[in-house]
Amino acid sequence: MPSVHHVALGTRDVAALAGFYCDLLQVEERKRHLDERGALRSVWLDLAGVWLMIERAEQSAERPRVEGVGLGAFLLAFRADSSDRKAFEERASRLGAAVESRSAYTSYLRDPDGNRIAVSEYEVAK
């Protein structure tokens, strides 16, 4: 059965965004890649077997801010139980990422680049 290998986020500041996710998710960098000039190109984080790749983007155009459901990928949601969800929200707040909204099971916020992220304690029936 197929499974997710990696999710990649493009950013203009790889170190800052990778640092945010390391602090928020309490994980460490697993790989760091430099370009031919020696500048940071990407940082890889291992999220329980799925790689989160933070990669340098060269594009300068801003993209529209996604509200609710957008076309294509529009949300990166992390699994937690109820106590982990509260701790996630507290870490996010300390990192400057205030919770924008909540449902019974999920809290929604934005990373420093404006990507919509969430933490959810909803258990999907198998």
C-alpha cells in the first residue's frame, strides 16, 4: 500500500521556517543540503517516517492567502491527543503563531510564511 514519502514547503528563509517547525513539533533536523555556492538549500525533518522538507524557493511573487478550503494542497495537519493539542497551541503561541480558529477536534493556525497548519485529535476510523 502506498504511503506518504514527503511533504515539501517552499520558503525564502529555509533556516527560519525549519527552526519554527523544529520548535513547534519538537523534532530535530535530520538532513541539511547546501547548493553549489554553499548556501542553505533545504532542511529535512523526520515526522515519524514522513519527511517534511523545507526548501528554498526562488519565486518572488506572493501567492493568495488560503482561507478555508482552497485548490490543491491547502492545509498541513498534525496528529495529537487532547493534551498534546494544548501543548502544541502553547508552543505555537510562544512562536508567534496564534490559533485562528478551533473546531471540536482541531486547532488552525499559520506558520511564519502564512501556510495554513493544524493540530487535530480526531481519530479516523479504520
